[in-house]
Amino acid sequence: MNWNIIHGYVIGAAIPAALFFFFRAVYMRYRLLQACAPVPDPVAEHGTRLKEVLTFFLEQKKLFQDLKPGIMHAFIFWGFCILSLRTITMFGMAFYGFDFHLPGFGPDTFAGEGFAVLKDYTVVIVTVMVLYAMVRRYILKVPRLLNTPSALFVLLMILGLMVTDMIFEAGLRGASSPLAGHTAFLLHCLGILAFLVYIPTGKHMHILTSVFNVYLRPLHRSGRLTKLPLEDESVETYGTPNIENLTWKEALDLYTCTECGRCTEACPAASTNKKLSPRDVINKQKHFLVDDEAARLLSGDKTKEPSKDMVPDVVEAQEAWDCTTCQACEQACPLNISHVQRLNSMRRSEVLMKGKFPAELKRVFKGMQTNGNPWGMGAEKRMDWAKGLEIPLLENKPGAEYLLYLGCNSAFDDRAQKVSRSLAALLKEQGVSFAVLGESETCCGETARRLGEEAVGQALIEANVELFKELKVKKIITPCPHCYNTFKNEYPDFGGNYEVLHHSELIAKLMESGKLKPADNPQGRAVIHDSCYLGRVNSVYQPSRDILAGVPGLEVSEHERSKTKGFCCGAGGGRFWLEEGEPRINHARVKQLLETKPSIIATSCPYCMKMLSDGIKDLGATGVEVRDLSEIVSGPAAAVPK
């Protein structure tokens, strides 16, 4: 039997068929991307993007956030990169015989001998990693994994490729029968072609798209919401009322999702049994795009109506409203899929185009429209926190270096007002040149935009930009991470460019310079709670740690859910103003922090302050209080009255 002829005919016939089906599927998905909306921002900062490709794609950096499965997946990925040379060689062997080798990789060359050893080890390692993956899925039954038929098919396919490679290699070396070796060779080559056909039809499309998805991701992540062109009268659609209103990058996200479940596992809403699962949202949109709407979108007939609205037919409204915008899903995603912008876009279409939103937001929106704050409080109460402190107004102190912008919560909430007083007193004591807006201060617009009310949010921002321009504001200090993020990342879209400092950054600088020296007053054991909008969104983690480390007599601890793995308090994304069913996110977070047995929960956000304080009261916890960094630095005298 002439095996060389058999190999050539069988594989020669299979290659064009496989390539036809592969490219047909890829082209269809490419055309679907073209049918989606354009991306509003141009692709820039290519150096940063190339660096991310190296770290997140090639190095698989984000996978190692979950170490054991990260090692498993990384070795499979790197193994396939190494074995790509082996694959090319084997297809060459199909036509030129088993003596075929790539130039420079012959059996008598240093490179050839080295690669042969590396290949053998790689096949064994990939085999072990695949077996470990099967153990995790089908014996340990890791909760975040979906044990779908396609997942099993891929694992068996990879395992089969490794086994057939080993049998073929044994045949070459005379360790197995020629029939077994030739059969394994055919099965291996045909298996690779079958896998090639399968790739663009399922979740393993990410093999093709992930490098592009990592390169093209929004560099500000979802901490910077896109600015809607509300002033453009030709624009009739806002948000994503229908599937084609997704941007092509958001559609690329759908192709790239591996269904690994890391996003849902990290999500505080999903962790507390809410309706939202980021992975499910991606899957629903993906199947609707590819399975239900592909024919309509590819027909080019724009008169055809979509079969379903995005909300509530594809994604339930509650799923969009459950999101705290904490970015935990995006931090966990190894391929930089943007979840938060997607969910916010659905809120925008619901609010702006349908006038649909949770009933409790009616009062919030009205308060921002009429009184410039979601509390609905009158401007005359804006400075109640400062009574007796003689805080200067910026209009009376135009030479002040900083505008101290407190934000609505710090101005109106009783507990947060104490932080405002502590912070202002500290700044005065340190000789920092600052002033406030007083009754002229209004909401920064963050709450409205996160809740989908873009029109109100933009109106507030534009009014503030004009006021800041009139008062010549150049530097801003704020104790609110949400205001911080909005001023820093979103105001530039509206012509407002400022140097923005969170109060923790300024306090840390004062301590580092030696000017601010906290008193030696033991205050117990503190555990750090990271604000999502200060930490994950803006990567500001160190100042709070430097501050606490510099307080004499204070023992500092961290929960395992801190920094990039921090757990939301439940207030972000406007959830502060919405009702929440049991179990509550703030209760879950307080329980986590209490595991460290603290006497102080250290925070740097007025929303976190409120949510965690309420959680402690609700759970009946004793011997622990929530304190802001400015209060801790000021010593026990600034403790909250019982």
C-alpha cells in the first residue's frame, strides 16, 4: 500500500474544502461587523496597544489572576504556538513524504534536534493540561464553567491531536506498527482541518479575534463613557435599541468571548444572585446577532425591521439596571471585553428613546434637573457642612490653587459631611491654598450619565465647564472617586481640562513631604476597602496604603478581595439610588471585610462610606466603624460619635 499517495489524495482533497468553509464563515462574520455601528473614537496610541498585545495576548497576563487555570490555559496556548511549526511540517509530509522538514529544521541540524525535543515535551505538557481542564470541568465541576457539548468537543479534539501526534512519532521511530503510524498521521491532519472549520462557528472564534480585540480595546476602559451627539438633529438613535446599534468593536467582543465565566464570577451583582450575568448578556447578544439577525443584516435591506428589541426581548431590563459599573468583569476578562459600556448603552436607549427606567429614579432625575443634585436639596443647604469653619469661596479667593469640589454626597449626607469637615480642617491646617464653590456647586453629571440620562448629565457638565472657565479653575481636589473620574476622564470631551487629585493623593503627598505627620495615637486594626472608581477604573491604589502605613500605632490588613480583585460596595452606576433585593451587595462586602477582624474599615469614597456603614448596622456588627482616610490621619479625635 502506497501511503504517500493516500496521504496526498486524502489531505489534498480535504484542504480546499476546509479552507472554503473556514473563509466563508469568517467572511460572514466580518460582514456582520460591517453592518454594525461605527466606533466613535479613532484608534490611537499604538505603542500602548502593542504593549497590551504583548502582555495580555502573548504573555497571557490577565489569565494568571486565577493562577491554576491561568497556568493551564497559558501552557495550552503557548503549546499550540510552538506546535504550529510541527503542523506545517506534517502537512508538508503529506505531499513530500516523511523525510520533509522545514528549511533549517532538518534532523541533523541544531535547530531541528532542539525543536524535536521541545516538541515532544510540549505535546506531553499540553496533554496534561487538557486532562487537568477536563478534571476541572467534569470532576471538580468548577461553578463558573459551562459544560457545553462544544467545550467537550474542543477538549477531546485537542487531546486527540496530541495522542495522534505521539502515535505517529512512535511509528516514525519504529515503536509502533506502520498502520497505526499512518492512520494517526491522517487523523491528525484531518483533525486540524476539522478544527479549522469549527473555529469561526463557535466560542473558539477567539483564536482569530482575540489579538485584534486586545489591540482595539478602549484604553480608558468604561471609566470614560462615550459622549452622545445630542446636539446633532440628524441623529435619531441613542444607545443600543437594536442589535445593529452595537458598534463593530462591541460586536467583535461577542466573537471574542470564550464563555470562561470569569466576568460573572467577579460580578458583585451576579455574586449576590441578581439577574445580571455579564457572560449571559454577551451570549444572548452573540446568538441573536449570528443566529437570528444575520440574514436580515447581510441582506442589505435597511427597510427590514429587527425581529426583537435589544431590551427587553434579548436582554432583560433588570440585567442592565443591576450593573454597578464597578469594572470587575472587565478586570477579570482575559481578552479585555467591554461589558460596562454595553450595559450603559442599553440604559441610554431605554431612558432617552423610550422613557423607561425604574420608578425610584423619577425623583432623582427631577432633583438633578431642578436643583442640580440627585438629592433634590436646595442650593442654600449646600454649605451646611461647613458651618463654623470659615471655608473660603472661590469667587472671593480667585488666587486659590485648588478648587475643593466635594460632590453631592459629601455635601448633603450626614455621615459624609463629617468627612468634609475633617478634610477641610486638614487642608487648612496644612496651609493648602483652596476654596469651594459654595451654593454654586452642582452635580458633576456622573450619576445622570451612569443611569442613562445623558441629556441631564451633559447639561450639568456643560454648565460646570462654563462656571470653571469663568472662575479660572485649573486644579481640582475631590473626596469623591466618581467626581474624580468624571472630571479626569470625561470633562475633556466637553472642553474641560483640569489637573484632578483625589484627596487621598494629596494627603499622601503631604505625608511623603514630611509636612503632615499623623499623631502617634493607636487606633486599632484597619482593613482597606478600595473604591472601584478610584482603584480599578483609575489604578489609584497606593496612596491609601501609603497613608495608613504612615499612621503610627495603626495595624493595617487587606482582604484577599482588594486592589484589582476588590469587591464593590454596591453604590456605583447610580445603584445608590435604586432599591436592591436580598442578599445585598453591601452586606456581602461587609462580611468579607469583617473576616480580617478590623476595628476600622478604611475607605476613601462617600458612597462606600454610606453603604458600608449601613451594612454594619444592618448586620449588627459591633466594635468596628467605617472611617475616611482624612479622619484616620486626623487621629482618634476625629472618630465618629457613637
